[in-house]
Amino acid sequence: MKKILVATLILGLTACDTSSNPEKQKMKDSPPIIKINLHEDINDVIARSPIPFKSDCLAAAGVCWHEISRSPNSKELPIASIKTGAHTLLLKNVSRISTAIFDRFGSQIENIEIVLRGLPDNSLHTDHQNAIYHLIDGIQRAGWTHYYRRSDPRVSGKEMDKIDTPREVLGKFTSSHPWLDPNYRVDIDRWLKVGSFYNWFFTTTAHICTLERGVDFQKNTLMKEEPI
């Protein structure tokens, strides 16, 4: 199974499902849109991108990195349009898009890193929580569903009141804690008890993505595909 890696900064963003018609989501005076289809040839993405990619290759390792980078303070940041099958996820305020292309896998996109502009430093914890849940909602509406890793207990968020430890279930660490089941919203007190780092896992037919919350809700997040 091919692997797709996506990393994003989860603050100050908007995500929505545009599976019916992505063009209808364009607003007046909208910023440029970087369109990427998973497993697409990188040369096609570069050719149609309204913003040039910067490329850097290491021949000895058989790898090339392709990147678009903008200052988070820019007045206008591009939109990333990520398509998986019939669904499209739009991510606004993108400050960085990068991918590594390995010769042994051909020129298809097998990894994507996307960084989004964060919220202001003085934002409330509830602001950060709302932003993350907004992203989760957009991811789910774009065709991704909750995924449990092999070692994680299959405990739904519906049972969160039965768990009183923020990082463990039945005395064992879990990377899919019922408190932060993406299908349920947790109160701010338990949200803060979990701490600054947490991963959410989602899956489509052929991909698994990990959404990672970083330090103080302002580090980048990692979405990584692994074999099911």
C-alpha cells in the first residue's frame, strides 16, 4: 500500500468538503489555489500551480524536494486543494507546501506537508480548540473517518465519562483516547488535561492520516498514512 504523509498547522484555518463542485467555493478576490491530487505526478502539479515551486534534489539519495513557502505574516496566503477520490479538502492560509519525491517510487506524490497560519499569540484556549474541531469537521466532511491504530483500545468517545486519566486507558498509554474521539466534542477542562501533544487518526479507502497537535497548539501537525 502506498503511503501519504500530510503535515499541517491547525490554527487559523478553514476546511470544507467541496466534492460536488470545488469551483463554487471560490470567493470574490480569492487567493491562488494550489491543486493536488493524491498519487498525482508532481510535474503536473508544478505545471498548473499559480505559485512556483522551489526544487532541490540530492542525486546520491535519489530524492527531490519541491516546496512553496510564504511568510505566515503575508496578507494573502494560498489555498491548498487536496483531492482524494470524489472528495476535496480545502485548507486556507497555507504558508508552506512541500513534498519529497523518491526516484524508486517514480514521480507520483507519496507525501505532502502543509503548514497553515496560526492564531494570534493571545488567543484563548477555546479559540484553539474551536479551530482544531473546525479542521476535524472539514477532514471528516471531505471523506475521512476515525481510525484506531492496531494497539489502541476500541473505546468510543461516548464512553469518555468512564475514563478518568488523560493519556491512558485501563493503565495503558493510548494514541486514540476516548476524550478526543473526533466524533465527539470534549469539554475544555479535559481538553487541557490531555496536554499540548495529541494525534488524531483518520482513514479513507487507501490512506491513513494523522493530525497532530503540537506545543501550545501552535506547532505543526502531522498527517501520516500507514498500511491498514
